[in-house]
Amino acid sequence: MRNRTKKAAVLAGVALPVMLWAGATVQRAQAAESITQQGNAYLQLMNEMGGNPADFNIDDGKKLWTEKRGPKNASLEQCDLGLGPGVVKGAYAQLPRYFPDTKKVQDLESRLVYCMETLQGFSAKEADKAPFAKEGGNASPLENIAMYVAHESNGMTIAIPQSNAAEKLAYEDGKKLFFYRAGPFNFSCATCHSEKDKRIKISALPDLVDNGPNGARVSYATWPAYPNSQGVARTLEWRMFACFRQQRFPAPKFTSNAVIDLITYMGVNSNGATLQTPSFKR
């Protein structure tokens, strides 16, 4: 009888901490879910209210598109973004893509830099000068033009092509970079963005490998955006730059192949989604 009583006491002593641990785990999970829901509700409310500050960037970009600038005193109205010279509507929904004239896969910003060089006579250094605004500062002309062009595809379906070898290679290279671990923390893009139900503080982290409605589509389709924490409109090129910095990787060069390949990988994974830009971000 004594042995049975002793066993029961031991089991009770083990069971109680286990039950407490399990209860605490459930509470932590519930709290995390509540925080995520609150964060999502906040961003949804901001997006539904309208009046995004990035609207000013779009207006400025529209003016810059038609303004005669540079050594050639020309506008960007004949810039070919993939759908023909001067066609802006729907172009962003199909970028990055391969361009025969440059024999490269280009994203929006790299294509705009090319047009500024060839049509307006800017040097490459002038065209991409200070491509990212300082936090809380004013967007660069290039960022404003990018915001305008992207907004002209708002509400359209993402359809980034994979029709030739160069586009397929960009996707595959982007995939390799996405899963490549390096840096002092041995991080990769996939460390944060290849699993469901992850978050950092109040921000839910989308699974950028998943093509579903809660995966890559949710993130890619809502850029360019206005992150409240930045106080300035931002594009996907900046988002890639910021992610490299957060992984403690060396900063990538603006419009580098690495950045374009990563954008291609995420963009193709988002095909079929509806663009909603500009959106609010945390």
C-alpha cells in the first residue's frame, strides 16, 4: 500500500508541472494568435479607410513620367515596360520579365533606369542616384515613378512570365538565393518565410514558398507599399535590401541580378493573385 501511495505521489509530482507547462504553452499560443489578429485587423482597417500617403508619390510619379528631363530633354512616355512603348497599364503585373533589347530579365526599377539612360540621356549613376529614401524622408524621383507605374496595375492579376530560358533561370537562381544560408546568424530568406504561422512581434510572416491565398500572394501582391514604421513609400527593391540587412548580409547593389532573381522567384509564386498597391504595412 505504501508503494502505491508513493508512486501516486511521484506521478502527481510529475503530472502537475507537465499540466502547468501545457497550460502555459496554450496560453502563449492564444496570446500570439490574438496579437497577430489585432495586427492584421489594424492593417486591414488602414487599407479599407483609403487615403494612403503614397497617393502623393503616385501623383508625383505621373508628372515625372510625362516631364521632359535629362540631357536629351525627353519624357519617359516611350519607355517600353514589356507591353510596348508607352504602355503602362498592366505592365507591372508582368514584371520581372525578359527584354530582348537588353538581353536581361529586368524588374520595374532596373527597366526604368534603362529608359532614363536611353531616352533621357541620364548616366547610370545619375539614374539610380539615392534610389531609397531615408526613413521619414522624401522619396526619390525613381521611387515616385515606380509607385505610379505599379499603381497602374492595381486590381490586375499577377502574371509574371516564365516563357523562355532566361526567365526560368532567374526563377531558379532566386529560389537558390531564397534558401541560401549565410551571415553571422546563418540565416536565409526561408528562415522567416517558408513556414506557416510565424511572426515577429505584431507582424505575421508570410510563407513565400506557398502559392496559396495566405502565402506569397498576400505579401508580393501588396507591394509597393507605405510602411507606417518607415514614414515613406517603399518598393520591392527596398524590401529586398532591408531583408538582406536584417539577415546581416552585405547590402546588395541596387537592381542587381540577385535582387531581381529573388523578386522573380516570389513574383512567380504569386501568379494568379490580384495586385493591391499601394497598401499599408506595419
